[in-house]
Amino acid sequence: MSVEGGSLAALWSAKFLGAAAGSAISVAYLLPRGRREAAARFLIGLVTGLVFGAPAGLALAEHLALADRLAPAELALMGSAAASLCAWWALGILARFAATLFPARHGREGGR
């Protein structure tokens, strides 16, 4: 993904808008327990979309055979939204995996 077809500001704007949209959809799709969880989920999605948006967009575009048809800003928007949307789900899977590896003893043994 090169910056030839558009400016660097347009790419960052597309990444930010995609990440914000993915985060908002993530929060709306599965309602959080409170404001703190909603804010954490939104910020995690936003950061993930900004960091991993470009590689995710390229991977998705190549998988769907769209890489040569989309502008760099469109790739960044698509990738940021996808990465942002998937961030909370990936963290949930990792948390469950970690819980099976390292079970909490406090809940099972009565707080000893």
C-alpha cells in the first residue's frame, strides 16, 4: 500500500474512521456491563484498528482478490474496521484460554 494515490493525512483519517466504526459496532453488537467496559472496549478497538489496520486491509483485499481495485485509503478503512471489530473478540478468546491454563484458586477453594 503506497501513498502515491492519496495523502498521508487521508490514510490516517481512513484508519481512524475505520477503527472508530469497528469499535462502535463492537460495543453495540454485544452491550458492555457498564461505562468503564464500554470505554475500554472502544479504546482497545481504536488502538488495534490504528495499529493493525493497514496489514489487515491488505490481507483481506488479497484474500478477496480486491487489492488492485481499491485505493490505499479504502484498504486502510476496511482493515481498520475489521481489526477494530475483531480486537475485543480476540481478547475474549485469549482470556478464556488463559483461564483454562491458570484457573483462579480463590473462587474454587472458598477464598483460602
